[in-house]
Amino acid sequence: MQTILYADACQRAGTFYPCEVISALEDFGFDGTGNGPTLYRGADHQCFKNVLVLCGNENLSSQFDLLKVVKEVPADAVTYDPKIFGGELGTCG
């Protein structure tokens, strides 16, 4: 997924220049990677999306029926303030 995000950012930025690619990624929202929309947060470059809580499935209906979704935790419940870890991303250039 990271490779696809990078390629998309390069295409949207129209360049491979790192500073422009970073700008294209920051605060970029995307979907299609599983359980809902994802935000690539600009403040600390962390991705946030809904989190699936899974459990092993005891009654398999096929060889692929290994897990069942117990709960889906909204992204808002797992998103934290980017300032809690400190540090600076710095500037590009």
C-alpha cells in the first residue's frame, strides 16, 4: 500500500522531488484499502482509519474463513493528538 500511495503522490505532485511528494501526501485522504477511509495526517505522517477487532473463527465454512469481525472501532476513537510524542518533522528544502 505504501508503494501505491507514493506513486499516487508523485503523480498528483507531477514530480519525484521529495518536498513536493511530501506535500501531496500530507493530510491526504484515501479509501479502497479495506475497512473505510484513511487519513494520512500531515502533522506526524501517521495514517488513521477504523480498526477491526478480530477473533479466530471456530466454525470454518471454508479454508479462507479464519477470522470473524467482533467489533469495528471508529478512527476517531484511536486518533491521538500528534503533540503527545513531541519532536518536529522539520522543513523540506
